[in-house]
Amino acid sequence: MTTHDPKFTTEELEQLVEAHLGTSIDTPLREDAFTLSDEEKIKLIASKFEDIMNILGLDLKDDSLSGTPMRVAKMYVTEAFAGLNPKNKPEMKLFSNKYAYSEMLIEKDIKVHSHCEHHFVPIIGKCHVAYIPDGKVVGLSKLNRIVKHYSKRPQVQERLTRQIAEALMEGLGTSHVAVYLGADHMCVKTRGIEDDGSSTITMAFHGKFEEENYKRLFLESFK
């Protein structure tokens, strides 16, 4: 769906955007998304952002503003949206479960710094993930890195939660995975309704975590 889709009126499209409906679990990317190098993207984005600043009437000859287009471009490509590039996805190297550990393992309070794909403003929150080993285990930092990788994209929270869960199931080789994400959306807090007291919670439960006792134990671990 695009903003020019004749099946939707302008009002209907705005309602869809405000409802934060994602198109699918996959981040919408063109087939030629990685034809350009990072350096080429930075150069082009800096030029376009300079145009935006000029349109806004800002004086780019000012010392404080002159480097802003390049700073923004570098931030977009190498930091804020680095998770778009599959080459940056962390490898999930598994190890033999020598401890014969068979209960749930929970990694709590993983920081989330993402951006809303509708307004390109920050989403800030915490993610809790858990898995039950199925013969193999993984280094704990890899759980954090998977969360970070998928956060570093223009996102909607529902999609981000599902992407984290799917990546963990694939990387860990088990369906027994749970994800809980609580986040503040600056598009809600600083524009539109300007409600700075609300937050958004999304969850994904797979395998044994679909059972009420496992789900309850997971949720109670960080409440």
C-alpha cells in the first residue's frame, strides 16, 4: 500500500498510519536497497537533508548548523538504521549445552532505541526475551545484539517484536521463545496527541511459552 493507493481515501490512509499498522513481518525494502555503498548513501542523504534545512529557512553558514547534514546522514546509515543491512545481523553461534540446562533462560531489560517509520522519531524502551534450550545454548550477549539489530530500523513495535522472536527461534534452533517489549513512542509523546504518560506493550509467545504456566513465569520474572 502506498499513499497513492486509489482504494483508500486520504482520511482512511491517515487513520491507518495513526493506528500504526505494519504491512508484514518483513521490513519493506526495495530490491535495490543495497546497490549503493554506505559512503554513497551518506553523501546523498547529507545533500537531501541540506535541502530540507534550506527549505526550513535555516542558515547553514552558521557554525552550529554547517555540519548537521553530514552528521544526520552518518547517524542514519551507520547507527539509527544500520539494522536494515543484512550484513550487520549478528551471528548466533551455538554451543553444546554441557550443563544440561533445560529450564527457561531470561534476559531482562535489554535497551531498545528504534525509530517510528511513520514520523522517523525515536522509540525508546526495554525488551525482555526468554528461551528454553533444545540441545544448544548461546552466549548471552547475542540475545541483546539480536534485539539491537532489529531495533536499528524504521519500525512499528508490532513488527519489531515479531522480528526479534522469529530471529531468536531461527538462531537458537528452538520454537520455545518469548518476547516482551515495552516502549515509549516520541510520535505520541511529542506530536499529535502529545500524551507523555502513555506507553506501548507488545508480546510474542511461541512453543512452550504458549502454555499458561510458562507464560506466567516469564511475565512474573520482570514485573
